Amino acid sequence: MTTLLEKVTRLNEIGIALSAERNVPVLLEKILRNAKLLTNADGATIYTVLPDQKVRFEIIITGSLGYYHGGSSGEPITFSAIDLYLSDGVQNNRHMVAYAVNNKTSVKIDDAYVAEEFDFSGTREFDKATGYRTIAVLTIPIMNHEHEVIAAMQLINPIDSITQAVTTFTLEDLQLSESLASQAGVALANQQLMENQLALSNSLIRLFAEAIDEKSPAEGNHAKRVPIVSEMLAEAVNNTNDGPLKKIHFSDDQLYELMVAAFLHDCGKLITPSYIVEKKNKLETIIDCIELINTRIEVMKRDAKIALLEKKITPQVYEKEIQDLENNQKLIDRCNTCEEPITPEIEKLIDSLVFLTPDEKEAVLIPRGNLTKKEHVIIQHHVEITQRMLGQLVLPKNLEEVVEIASNHHEWVGGGGYPRGLIKEQLSLRARILAISDAFEALSAPDRPYKKRLPLPKIYEIMEKMVKEGHLDPDLFEVFQKQNVGQEYVKHYCAPD
Ligand SMILES: [Fe+2]
Ligand SMILES: [Fe+2]
């Protein structure tokens, strides 16, 4: 690199490259390597300023020694961070880097062994250990748009391109390095800001998932687990080399969008009445009806006893009445806790019991799960609430499809799902991935109070039936099966029992 024009052109290119970089460690490395190149320095170090008033070494390069630590080198840096302040609270201005950071100023030294204003004992130790000789040193602070120092770079021993001897840094070197530092500051601050924003959004999304899971303790960690299954299935689609999905490849952005949708897909459940989402047994409503029924049975048993004492019934009739009541009580109890499969005989028997109200009979006779038809309608409503809630978010372009993906997780590919009864062609592939993941998580969950955990072959059998009946996407289910998504999930995320 010779002429100034070439250097300035290079500086512009660096600026563009830096503003496009999305990864802070890579960005630091680019800044450092370009500063080294612009000044033809043999050595270069980049530091970041930590919140606890220290400056940490990030990358150290000494070209002539082949020394490269930190950054993407894989070699750790063993030097401890530099204190900006001494223990008595005074600025550590004898250290050149601390001085540059504390005073927001560049420092240029022509010979480190002669300069008296700074303590170069650390540098001398490094030199002693490596046989190096540090001569010229240039330290530049890197500031953000608020004029706060967020990083610093130090360049060592510029090499004369003709004589190949170590020379001193020129005023031009200083100005070019400062220009680079100001571009680097903007790029670094932007990137840190973006990373902070992303971390905040991610933690808010997880906070929501946490709230959803807390609201529905009966569903265990559903909101936090569905994203895991969704990601595994989407990766499986990416790895598929045959079948109708072989050409599909989700980008990182698309995978992230799916993750966000998966974390938030049941956010509408925050609005569902607690007595429904927390419901364990069939007869639980706002009050637990099993208590009322048990009280009624006790009253009937007492009435029978009175009738016996008043000699209105014989001891044999009394015994039979008590026996019948107790048998019915036990049966209702088993139905209530979903332990008793509802057969036509049981239906007939429950129906004949005069001490149950029609609502109670309906509840006791629920054939699957623990929810009545009315409660099903209320709980199904959560998807519409999800859609409404997510629809109010101001979503950036890369997350625009979150609403569609999240609010279609109960739609069936063959139509007939809820809330809109859409069909496959109207559903995005990621919405269909979420639907399968949602079903699989619900079936594989170990912690549902109204059902025992199912073994994997049984889960696959149920899912196959759901595919045949047009609920789940057959192509996706094929990938799910072929790539053992279920096995891998159970292996890694379900405790053995
Ligand atoms: Fe749902
Ligand atoms: Fe769900």
C-alpha cells in the first residue's frame, strides 16, 4: 500500500465492509487487520472496554513472530484485563491504553524503551519472553456516537515498505487510524445496539412463553417445548434429499421466524379462563362438582338409613341401596379422573342416575380428555386471541410471517381445523410444521394430569391416524418419521421413566 489515494480508497472500502458485518468478534478482527494493513504495522492489538472499568484484550497479532491470539485464532489470551482506575480511585494513566481510553485521545510513541511518560513493563516482559523489540507504538481509542470509548486498538512497529526496517508512525498513519477508528466505532456501536435489541426481544419472547406455561400448568412446558420440536423438524426438512420437500431449504432468518411463532403460538391462552386451562378432572368447573355429587350421595345414604330405622325398608333393601350408591360413586370418580373408558354400558348407567344434573352427566361422559363441548369452544378460541394479540405487534420485515405461522397451528391440511377451516394450500409450510410439532409435544408430554405419558410407537400411531384423517401434513410427517425427529426429541428432552 503506497499512495495516500490508495489508502483513502481502502479506508472507504473498509467503512462499507464494517457497516455490513453482523458479528461483533468478526467485526473486531476486521477493524484490527485493516488498521494493521493501513499503517503497515507489524503488531496490532484490539481491546474492548468492559462495564467494570477494565479494558480486555480481544485479539493480539504480531506478524514477524507469527503470534496470533484471541479472535478466531482458537488460541486464548492469558493477559488479564487492564484496570482503568487504580485501587485508590485515581486514573491508571501510567498505562498507555488506559490513558488513551480515560482521556479519549490517541497516543503516539516513537520508542517505548525511551518514553518515560508511560509504564511499558508489561511490553518489556512480552519482549523478553518472545525475543521481540517493541519500538513505535500507536494507541487509538474507538468511540461510539455518544463519544464513549467502547474499544481501543494499539499498533506496533510500522515497517518501511522499501527498507523493511521498523520505522515510526507518521502523522498520516495517525490520521488514517483515527478515521478507521471512527468508522469502526459506528459499526461496533450499531452492532452492539442490534445485539442488545435482539437479546431484549428474545428474552421478552421467552418471558411470554414462561407466562403461558405458568398459566397452563396442566400442559407442562408446552410453550417452551414446541419451539424445540419445530426447530428439529425444520432442520430435518433442510436435511431432506428426497421426496416432495427435497428442494425446501429454510434460511436462518426463516428458522428464527418459525422459532418466534412457536414460542408465542399459544399466547391467546393467557386470556382463557384459568379454571379451564388448569382443569385436571372432568367435573371441575368454577367449583369442583365432584364435591357436590359426593354430598348428594351422602344425603341419600343417610335417607336410606332413616328409612331403615323407621322400618320403611328391610335391611336387605337398605344394604343393596348403600352398595349401589357406593358403586356409582366409585364409577363417577373413575370417569371423572379419566381412568374409566366410556363404553355404551357406562353411558347408559350414568344416564340413568337421577342425582346427576344434565351438565354433570355430560362432563362425566366426556369420551376423550377432560373438557366439555362448551369448554372446548372456549379453549379453541385461544387461536383467535393469539392472532389478535400478535397482529398488534409491530413486527420487522424478517418476522412478518409470525402471525400466519402462529395462528394456524390448529388448522388441518384437509380442512376442518379451527378457527378458519383453511386447507393445505392456504397454510404456509412453517404453519404446518408448527401444527405437527404442537400435536407431537402434546402427545409426548410426560406431565398431563388427565393422561399417562404415551410410548413413542403409540404416539406415531396416533399421528399416522391424524395424517390419514387430513389433520397433519403427510409430507412433513414422512420427514418427521424418516429422520427420527420423535426419537431424537425424546432422547434429548424427555427424562427416562
Ligand atoms: Fe394451541
Ligand atoms: Fe399449543
